[in-house]
Amino acid sequence: MTGYRDILLYIQTEDQKKAIEILERYKEKQSPIESISFESDPQWEAVSSFYEASKLKN
């Protein structure tokens, strides 16, 4: 979407609470951030296409 960006961070489950606290503080100071969410992706499927593209270039 125009003007919409995702940042994918792979964070261990036990560190997510700390990450949420940090990101929420950052969000308060940076108005362009609209939402923060965590999704489970143990097989790294969300970024698999990036890895496949990288293999083709190398």
C-alpha cells in the first residue's frame, strides 16, 4: 500500500515483552507509527521469498 511499511523483526518469544515496551515508547514519540503487532513465524515463512531471491542473486 502507498505510504505503508512493514518492519519484520525476529524476536525470541521470551524477549517479546521487552520489545513491546521499547516499541511502544518509540511509537509515542514517532507519530507515523500506527500499529505494532507480533505474529508467530517459527518457520520464517514470512521472509522465505526474500531468502529465495537472495539465493538466486548469489
